[in-house]
Amino acid sequence: MRDAELAELARAHGVATSYADGDRRQVEVDDAVVVAVLGQLGVDASSPAAIRAGLAEAARAATDLPATVVLRAGHGRALPAPGEIHCEDGTVRAADSAIPADLPLGYHRLRVDDRELTLIVVPDALPRPPRTWGWMVQLYALHSAGSWGIGDYADLRELADWSGRELGAGVLLVNPLHAPTPVLPVEASPYAPSSRRFANPLYLRVQQTAGYRRLAEAARREVDALRPEQGERIDYDGVFTAKQQALALIRAADPDADAPADPALTEFATFCALAERHGRRWRDWPAELRHPDSPAVAEQRAQLADRVGYHAWLQRQCAEQLGAARQASVDAGMAVGIVHDLAVGIDPNGADAWALQDVLATGATVGAPPDAFNQRGQDWQLSPWHPARLAEAGYQPYRDVVRAALRNGGGLRVDHVAGLWRLWWVPTGKPANRGTYVYYDAEAMFGVLALEAARTGGVVIGEDLGTVEPEVSTGLRERNALGCAVLWFENDENDENDEDSPPRMLAPAGWPERAAASISTHDLPTAAGFLRAEHVRVRAELGQLTETPEQAAAQAAADRARLLDLLRAEGLIAADQADPDEESLIVAMHRLLASTPCRLHLVSPYDVIGEVRQPNLPGTVDQYPNWRLPLTMPLEEFRRDQRVQHIVDTFRAGPRT
């Protein structure tokens, strides 16, 4: 039986004692799990006396103002005593009995009852995003005559320029470009970054650094000789090694190589230099180096000054090339421009986990509870924010992450946006099914995101696929942020077919307006892969199926038939055409996408050219070439491909009437 006082304590600290699973069935969380997760929040629930003491403390805290007060524009709040507000612009406002409702947007300081608190005024809603179309790309998969075995920032700039100027595209969504730890082996997944505040130097175009242009001819030939060939798989380690050698030579020729760095960049560069010396896992470093404020870290920073300077220089090159890509999207007239992707968390052994450890839950990782596809749950091995410590810090570390992600783009896609509301925490060393949800202050988390987006004029896309609480999707759309709509998941919930049969796929007119629409995602079958049931073949081969191969194949055939029924019903393929060819079907799928009312229509190059393999196969690590599949043609050839023109014409024509 649930301990009532423990449940009350858990509720006070935002720890779930039950949750609804994917089938909306209520699941009770074991008391031992609740106690363990409370422990990760610094709350002692190990005994009845500790629980009662915790409840008394929580009751006292509930009567106080929180460490950070978040208000929507146009809203005030009563105060327990007179105070004053020091606004971001330097003005001071009296607050006799309440926070006034006419404060400007921004980060302010509130002084009341001998306390100084952070006061954040956030937009009530963002501007309505424009209706446009564009690409969703995996940058590593692009390659061109100038890139070195992996897509790069110059490829991104070229794609933005061509797409905006010649195709009329308005948006370009790119995978996370966060920084990995700069040691071998290189982490391939863009969703397990070392830092979300800094960029990935692996994507630098070597020849477009200022130092390269200053090299003597002989030195240029030496650098050019390091260039790796484009292979059938992206060799991250090979690219890293080649570019490290080349960029080290180039930096020596750059007179601005040792420009001063701001404290955050210096700290990140210090981590990189320490990782080169002591290994990628900072938790295994000598104890005196495990906190960035340690005197020993300052000593080693001085010893490693050249390497610290090198990593700071790399980030300046990244900022320059990313800025050029963003400017290309603006100059090309893109309505939105480049939209960056924000990973849900960080590597527990990476740079941000070291630098921001005081506001992270260092004894837990995030994932997902058990479901039909992952009966044991999932542990993504990513560190989460500590809700209380983040609030005490005025959400400054989170602001910095969001600001960095928006710096060189026209918007932000937030991976697993439900994480702004709640995250599944797994205590370190426990299996994924021995976790529970921890709730965040969604008004603060989404509010900061909206404030930073409003200041840059950027759009916000929340990845709200899968098992997501209704308030997440509703909250996004109420504030003019976009959710996601994916062809494979858009079903007609009002379909009255036999309950043993899956519902019909949803007609395009029924798709949500405030959404970014796509045929697939990086974690799902491509258009051609879906039509050929490649996802069934691969998962069967790797032993990843939860049913027999025959059952999975039958389901895939039924899903394909449902798709064809929809395309026929919409007049996108002939009613009497039993089995249209694959290319015609892919064009028809894009025509269906273009006819939805969704604000953004996102097209994957993988789908356009008929790539069968999906970029990432969830549930696998080394069994499948996740994040290592380049496009089967270079960017120059892609631009000339007739299939590209057919798809582009579909979106240029506008929605069907």
C-alpha cells in the first residue's frame, strides 16, 4: 500500500508516484523508486521521521515566493510585502503590494522581504509562424566537392542559398550541431552531446577558415593532402583526425588565433584540453580536477594554455561559418531560415556536465518508461537539469543553452519537448524501468524558451511525438509554437472500422494547423523504406522485433495498404491503379504533405532520392550504422536530380483546392 506521507512529500517535490502508460493505463511506481529519486533531488525520505521533517520543510517553502518568479506579459502577482523591481533596462519600479502587470519582457531582479529574486516576464504567445516549406537534413549526410568526408557548415550555407533563391524554400531544419568531446572515438550521435552551448568543429569547412587563406602554397598543399575520401559510411574518427591535423596547421598561420575568450568559452576550452590529457570521462579525472572552480583546474589551464587557446579558436571558426550559413538564409529570402535542433540532454561525462554540475542531477539519467516496443524502458544516458537548483540560479544556465541554440538560426526544434514539463529519471546504476517522472516548472521552462525565441524572431517547434501528455501539445499550440505531425502517425481517431483493425490514415484536411509536417523522422522508416518494409527486414535481422517476422511483415503490408487507400481517396493516385511504382508513390506522398494545413512542410532528401535506410534505428548502437549514412549522391548532383525538381514543384504549386 502506498505510504500516504511519502506520496505527499513526492508531490511537493514534483516526483510522480504513478503515471499513465502508452495505453493510458495507470501504473503505480514502487515506493523504493520514489525514495531513490527523491534522494537525487536532495530530499531525505529514508525513514518516517525524515519524511515528516521533509513535509514540514515543504510546507514552509510553499508559503514563500519561489526563487524565480515567472509571469506572462500582462499579468501581475500579489506580494507578501512591499518591494522593488530592478528591470533589465536599468529602471527601478516600485511594487507596493503586487508585481505590476505592465512590466517589459525580460530578466529582472525583485527585492522583497530582504530577499533578492529573479523575475522573468515572458511572452504570452509567440508570433504566428509563416506557412512555408523546406528541407529537414542530417548535415553529416551532406557532402560536396569541397567537404572532407562529412557534410559541413559550408554545405549548409550552400543548401540554404540554393533552396531560398532558386527553389523558394523558407525553412531548413538541421540535426543538432552541438559539440562532442574532442577525443577518440568520436561520438556519432548528435543527440548525446558533450555541450549544447558550443558547436561541433567536425563540421568546419577547412578551406574556408581565415588561416587557410593565409597559408603559403606549400602549406596549403600539405593541408589539402590530409583530406579524407567520402566513403559508404561516415568515418567520424578519420574525419576528426584529418581535420585536427589540418586545423592545427592553419591556426599557426592565423594572426587572430589567440584572441581573448569570454569566461564560458574559456571554461569549455579548458575542459577540452583536460579531456585530451586525462580522458573523456571527467568523473575519472584526478579528484582535484572534477570541478571547474578548483585551483588545480586553474593551474592546468595555465599549463595547457596552447591547447585551451586552440579549442577556443575552433569555436570562433564555428561561429563564423555558422553565421555565414545563417546570413545566406536571410539573403536568400527564407521566411524562417535555418532551424537548429536542441537535444534533450547531455553526456554525463561531457563538458556541460562538468561545467554545470551544480545545477544538474548528477546521480540520475533520463529516458522513457516501459512501453510496447521497449518493455524494459529506455535509459538515454543523458544528464537532466535539477529543477530546484535551476530555479535558484534564475534559470541562467538554461537561458544560455537556449540562447546558444538560437544564435545562428531562425528557430529551434526542441527534441522531446515534453521534457520541459517532465522527464523520466533513472537513478544511476538502476535499470530503466526503476525510474519515475520528475516534473519541472513548465511555465518557466517554456517561458524562457519563448522569451529567447521572441528576441531573435525565431519559430519554436516542439517534438511532441509518441506518448505525450495532452497539456504538452495544447500548451505548444496555445502559444503559437508548433508541434509535429508525421504521416506514419496521423490516424483518424474517429474511424469506426472494426476495433481489431487499425484506423484509417487521417485525410490531410484533418492535420493540425500549428504543426511542422513531415513524412517521417530520423528515427522512423524513410518513404522508400516504409513502402518496402525495410524496417521490418532490418529489425528481424537484428533480433529487434517484439513479434514474429511474419506478424511484423503482415502489419507493414496492412500499413502500406492504408497509405494507398488514403492516396486513392485524395485523388493522388489512380483509383484503378493496383500497385503504382515507388517513385510515383513518393511524389504522391509529398503532394499529400503539401495539401495539409500545417504551417511548415519539411522534406527529407532521403525521401526524395528514394533512400531505403533510415538514419537511426532506435534500440541499436553498433548493430546498425546509426548517424553514419551519407546521401548516396553529392550535393551538386542532388541539385540536378529530376526527382528533386518534381518534389519542389509540388510545394511551389501551393496547397490543392
